[in-house]
Amino acid sequence: MQSYSKHQSYGFRLKGDYQERVAGLHSIGKESRSEHTYIWDGLKRGEEGRVVFQYTLDGKGAIRIGNEIYPLTKGDAFFVKIPSDHCYYLPEESTYWDFIYMTVYGKEAIRHFQYLSEKYGHILQLPDHSRPIKHILRVLQKIEATGINHGYEASGYAYSFLMECSQYFEHEQLQEDQLPVAISKAVSFMENNYAEDISLDDIVAASGLSKYHFTRLFSASINQTPVRYLTKVRIQHALDLLQNNEKTIDEIAQEVGFSSSNYFSKVFKKLLNETPSEYRQNKYVMPVDRLFID
């Protein structure tokens, strides 16, 4: 079932040669495709010197790179350069393909692409809570709300995306891969279900361990308790939602898994030393993307 029908596609032709020297934002979007005429051939496009990152949200797509064909389902991404011998499309057996994408250019963009693709390949797997994916969604939200008005801003988003990719694949993914399997299962469960009314017993059940063994292993692996980790995940998502005024504090509390806005505000203030309303209204404090809790 398709998760949305509206296309959000944005292209940029902004002045500033620094975009070619460093990184520039060519296009970004969130789309749902159901027509089998959706085909992009990497040798027949006019956008030379561009790098395309595309991430599957739902449904199924496919990409041919050289002589190999790769199916693309939820959590799969590809990273390709234009021009090159690739072609991505909606395959005949698929009824729809939901995805987000970002196309960047510039010397640093090409350099980072070459390094990452040589080390990790063109086909990548990322959870939807990973930093590169969250970055694209945040940029889309910002563009929808206020647009992008000059090349410096666009260049900043493009370069930040490359840094998020490097940080995830070089550091965060490695950390995730080194976690015990049971702890990885628990972390994924919390990341995917933080909005629900989940308990410690639910988290333990996801790990497959006994409660005693799980709590000891989790604290040793993550350096904090499972409940504290879940709280951090919820507050981090709340920080994203608080960066605009579309939702009330009560709506945000419910959306990130708190039983009441009063309890949400109490926890928030304990961690950040200000209420959610104060955080939202304080224009002189830079909003944060990650929260470290001691």
C-alpha cells in the first residue's frame, strides 16, 4: 500500500562557484511511482557530474549497475554518479515504489562519492532513523516550509549530507555491527516502536534474553539502561518536531510515546534544563540533532 501520493520534488540552479568547488544541491525529493515508464538511464542524462543518492521507503524498485540487477526494497539505497552505466526503474513485478533522493555535485561531492562507493559499494542498507535519511527528511521539511533562498544555504545542506553519510558508514554503522545481536534487536525495536506504549518487558522480549541477562548486557554494551536509552530516542525525535510550530506540545508528546504532555515536559526539562515550549521559543539557542545523556 502506498504511503502517500503527493510528489515533493525540488530543483536548484543557484549562483556561486563555491558549489562546484565544494558541494552543491542539484535536486531533492520524496516521490511515489506506480508507472512502469519510470526509468532513468545513467548514460542518457544531461546532468553530468552529479551524484544521486536514492533511498527506498516502501514498495519495490530496481537498479542495474553494469551487468548486475539489484532489487530495492525498504531500507535499501543506491549511490551512483552521472554519467555511468546504470539504470534505475520500477520493475514489472512491482506496483509502486516510494523513495526519497538527493542529487549533489561539486569536487567534494565527487570525492566523497568515490571514497564511499569504493569502500562500501553502490548498494547500501540504512535504517530509516539513520542520520543521512533524517537529514534528507529535515531538508525537505525546511524547503516545504520556507524554501532555500541562496547558494550558500543549498551548499551547506549538500555538504552536510555527505558528512552524515561518512559519519554513518565510517563510525555509527561500525558501532551497530559490533553490538551483540540481542542488543541490536532491542535497539532496533526501540527505534522503530518509540511512539508506542512499550515497556521494559517488551524490549526484553525483542532481545530474546532473560531480563537479568539482558539488562546487564545492554548496560555493558550501550553504557546506559534500556529505559534511559528509550527516553533519549523519544526526546531526540521530539527535538526534530519542536523545530517547527505545526504541532502542539501535547501532540508531540503523544507522537513520541509519552503518556501525557506534563510528563513529557518534566522529562524534557530534566534533560535540557528548559521546557519544550521554552526550547521552541528560544531563537538564540541552536537546536541539536543528537542528545547525549549522562
